[in-house]
Amino acid sequence: MNIVLQIFFIISVLFFLMMTIHYLTKHKLNLKYSLTWLGACAVMLILSIFPSLVEKIGLLVGIKTVTSTVFVFAGMFMLIIIFTLTMIVSHMNNRIYKLTQSLAILEKRVRELENKNDRN
Amino acid sequence: MNSKVLIIIPAYNESENIERVVDNLIENYPQYDYLIVNDCSSDNTEDIIKRRNYNYISLPVNLGIGGGVQSGYLYAVQNDYDIAIQMDGDGQHDPAYIEKLIAPLISGDADITIGSRFIDKKGFQTSALRRFGIKFISLVIRLCCGVTATDTTSGFRASTKEVNKFFSLNYAQDYPEPEAIVAAALNGFRIQDVAVEMNERMGGVSSINAKRSVYYMIKVSLALIICRIGTAKRRKK
């Protein structure tokens, strides 16, 4: 692989890694959800430093060109990430339901207590 | 009869009907408590129920019929009601049938009763297409869990304390009526049909229109099958 391209890849991955860590330290990303991204950074970094690995992995599953290998694995990775996100959204949805319901019942109690106080 | 009974009235944009429905309850059926669940209506439903000083909770976020009714069950559990009844806020359901609906629960013959307009075939029978849909869901339910429910989408139903507790923890979110039957049946609750007459809704719009009905059928059938598979697995454990 062209050395310029390789350096470009490594810098991009490092930039992405820094971005992830930056938002982690600012608490704008939960560590729980960022583990996938940190893992992806590690894999991408290794592959940019040793690009011949990609070729070997590709041949292992019968993909002849490096670009196809990259696209296939990137696609699979995206699928996993998006699926995980859908799961997280469903989980949050359930929590919002519970919160909304409890809030509404509490609001009713507060309203009634206030009315009682007003009358006294 | 000393059972504490709560009537849950889910209301989403029911400003045209809610007063008539609730006033009827207060005047003629004072032995039952009621709770209006205002599901974040965008019309003036909340103003009306506030001004009339009705017993209500108001969800700050629209949760849909499933989440709305579920908050009613949660309220029933928290306030120690023996029986909870679901009744639509649009005047389709006649509270005169409540006594008939809760009788099997009090005698211990059933855990859930569902008001069905197809047993005596009297009163409002809805369109042929909808009847076909309801029959189809009814068949799916019988295949899933062996329960016979003739009016699967009926939102006029009564349930005991144990069921209310179960529903307050697990209740389907959209189009929940058929799924609730299957979930309850698979968890060992006994379900019984009770003949009632229903009226055509007097105002407002039904939540299911023609466009959505195909989506409805697919979604409900799928939900029922998934519910069946999920519970089968849990049983093995």
C-alpha cells in the first residue's frame, strides 16, 4: 500500500480515537456504549499499520480484492452497531414509558394534596 | 359485593364525548371509581376534565393506548383495587354491562372478562371488513394459546388484582388488545367472553383507519406469534 495513504489512514484513525476519548472525558458518551467504537479504533489502527493483514483475512474467506474485503467487513460492523443502537433505543423507550406513567400518577397526587391544603 | 372497582377510561382527544361518558358514570354508577387517563391530548380534553374536577391523570408524553391503559393498571395496583375495568372514552361501551362483566371475576370463574358484541349479535356490529379482521385475529389467538375470544379488539374488559399487577408490568404498546389476551393466557390467567351490546361511537375518530388496517393485521399477527414463542421459551427454563 502507498505509504502516503497508509499515513493518512493512521492519522484519521488516531483523530477518531481522540474524538472518542475527548467525548468520553466530557461525559457526552457513556463508556458502556463507546466500547464498540474503541474496539473498532483498535482494529482499524492495527489494519492501517499492517495492511497485508486485510489481504490475508480476505483470502481466508474467499474475497479476492482488498477493497471488497474492507467493504464487506465495514458493512458487517455497521450492521452490528446499528442493531445495538436499535436495542438501546427500545430499552430507553421502555424506561420512558415507566417514567411517564409514574410521573402522571405522582402529578395527580400532588394536585390532590395541593387542593386539600388550599381548603384547610 | 364489596370489591373495589376502578374503571379506566383512556382518553386521547375525546373532548366531544368525555363529559357525557363520565357524567353518566358519576350519576348512575357511583359504586364504581373511575380514572381518566388523558394521553397528552392535543385538543381541550385536559381543560374539560380539569374544569369538571374529574378524577384523572394526565400523561406528560403521548404513550398511545397501550401505555395509557397500563398507567391505569399501575394506578389500580398502587391503590389496591380488586378489579380494574377498561372502558373507552367515546361512549361505545355501556356501563350497564359492567355488573355482568365483573360477575365471573367475583365468583372466581375467570381472571379476565372481555365484553364481546358478537355473541348475541346485537347492537353496533361494525363493518364487514373489520369483522373479518377481528375473526382472523380470533383464529390466530386460538392457534396461539387455545383461548376463544370472539371480540379480540374489544377495549371493554375487566380483570382481577393479579392480572392488573401483571398488566402494570407487561403490556403491549401499540394495538395492545389482542396481544394482552395472548400474554395473559400464556401466563395462566383464565379468560372469558361476556356478551355485551356496543354503540357506534358518537363523535371523534376511531384510532384505526382503513389505511392502517393492513399494517394492523400484520403487526398484530406477528406480535401474537412472537409472544407465543417468547413464552414457550420461558416455560422451558
